[in-house]
Amino acid sequence: MTAGAFGAHGLRRRPNISAEALQAWNTASSYAVYNGLGLLLVSLHPRFSGHRFATPAIVAGGAIFSTSIMALVLARDRFKFLGPITPLGGILMIAGYVSLAI
């Protein structure tokens, strides 16, 4: 939620911030919140709370996905290498959720 507030207020004041960058930041902060809620639900469910793959995959995937997008928005020139890493975080996150369904 703090990241979303920073995106809504702090980033808008930065010079040369594009609407596309603000949308990317919003996506990253939304996914961080959704994953937090998802992890809370997983931890409360007796069948899934001890899952060996799902929780670490969702945590790591969500962290890689959201933080790489945020780093690219803040300093694209310094963190260009994160561009190809972002989808890997998303894939890992999805794999964690899919493993719960299997």
C-alpha cells in the first residue's frame, strides 16, 4: 500500500515520468498487495499452509516481479538487465499458485 501511495503522489512529482511508467508502478504495487492477500489465505488454509513449493514460489516470484518493475521505473538506465527477469518472477509466482491447484 505504501508503494501505491508513493506511485500516486511521489512519482507524479518527478520530472519526465511518463503515464506508462506510472501504470507500470501501479501494476507492480497491485500485484504485491494481491500476493500478500493470497499468501495470507494460503497460510490460513490447513491443506495448503505447509506446502513446500507454493509459498516460497509465490513469495520469490512476487518479489522478483514487483521489485524489478519498480526498479525499472525508478532507474531504467541502471537496471536494464531486470527487463528480462521480470517475466521470470511472474512465471515463478504463477507456478506457485498452480501448484496449489494440482
